[in-house]
Amino acid sequence: MKRIAFILLSLFCTISTYAATYKSVEEIKMVYLEDSTRYVCNPDGILSEDSVAQMDAMIEFLEDSTSIQIVVVAVEKIESGDCLQFATDLGNHYGIGQKKKDNGMVILLSTQDRCIQFAPGSGLEAYLPDAICDRIQRRYMEEDLKEGRWDAAMTAGVRAVCGYLDGSMKPEIDNEEDGDFIKTILTCLGLTGLLAWYLNRKAKKCPHCKKIGLEQKKVNTLSETNTYKRVEYVFVCKHCGQTVKREQTISKVRSTNRNRGGYIGGGGDAPSNPGGKFGGGHFGGGGAGRHF
């Protein structure tokens, strides 16, 4: 009996410690290139379908409104264990973002390496510098990551990143870090950011208290067809706490100015969601990461 128990225990340990290991970025299947509505690479099934759908919707909305391209990758293990280098290499290999703007970003989770890495393209580093990347990870992701709640951590992290980049989320400042953080925010604020803020003021106005302060908290997919999907954006007013829901229909037929790739096939009809195309963005190695 003891021998059988020992064998079973050994077998369990062997199975539990096995993890899919990735040696190079070429091994990551880039789902966006096959379907332009998908941004989350989840080859090991770490994330649930619902969580993936929420992140896809948030990132798609961000790209539609800003042209920023974000790719999320969740894997079990990287052979080198260097999440920063892997994320940077992946961004450069696929050219995520636009060539002249370098506005791509890679968010990488490696569960067995227990690391989370944000790697913004060179053009995003001024708007999403290391300090803010670190702040998002620490404030919105770290606790869930430590407990292995991958869905909650990644969804909250992507929501915060999209919020910072589209202007719907204001950076929060810790008292002990006021000085350095204010300098960081002042550096980030440029003409583009100010212009985007003014253009979005009307959309951020609370219908209850009439103040500018709606912050996006959640995105729900209401319905979906081969040509469009209906999503619901949930906002909460930071002044009065009023919840505001807004629905939007997003077409899956891309306009030509989005620089989408065409369908490559050997005859027959093209798929309903043709593959997307990255613009050749460059990554310089910026960003922030942490082990949890």
C-alpha cells in the first residue's frame, strides 16, 4: 500500500510540475493575425473564455479610437525566464503597433515563472512610463496574481492600461510618492493628451451630477454576429457614484485606414473576421515587470 501511495504521489508531482515551455517568440500563435477581433494569446488555456472576450473587447475599442495595438500573452513558462526580453522580442518580431508611431504594447503573464511584464512600444513610453506600469501592476493586479486568480488580475490590468491610454482613468497619487509621481504625470501630459481630453469631455460628463468624471469600469458583450458585436460599457462617476451604462455596436468589417491585412487562402469564401495586420512598431525595452 505504501509503495502504491508513493508511486501515485510521484506521478502527481510529475504532472503538477509539468508546464508548456516556450523557447522563442515564434512559438506563440498570434491570434490577431488570423482574426482581427482577437488580441489575447492564450495557448495554454490559463484564462477563461469570458475573461478573454472582455479583454478582446476593451483592446479592440482602444485600437478603434486611438490606433494603439495591445497584445496580451498568457503562458505557463518561458525557457529563459526573462519576461522583459521575451515581451520585447515578441513586440519587435511581429512589429506590433504603427511603424511611425511605435504605439504597440505587449502584456505578458508567465504563471510558472510567476512574472507579469508590461512592454510598451517606444512611442508609448512617454504616455505609459515605467512608474505608471508599475503602479498598475501593484495596485490592480498583484494581490490577485499572488493568489493565482489569473482572470481577475489580467482583466483588471488591461482595463487600467486602456483607461490610462484613452484618458478615462486619472492616475491616482500616493501621498508618499507625490513629488516623483507628479513629475511623471507632467512629463506624460503633452499636446496629444490634452487634445484627447478636451474631445472626450462630453462623453465623460455624468448625466446625474453634470460633472466630468465618468470612469470606465467594465465592458460586457451583449450579442455578437459574424459582422458586428454589441457591447455595453459600464461607467461610474467619481463624484456622485452614479453608474452609467452605454451600448455600442462595433463593426467587424474593418476600414482601410486601420491597415488590416487581407485574407490569404486557396479559394472559397474569406472568413467573417479576416486577420489583422501589425504596422511594424518598434520596442526599445521600456516598461515594468514584477515577480509575484
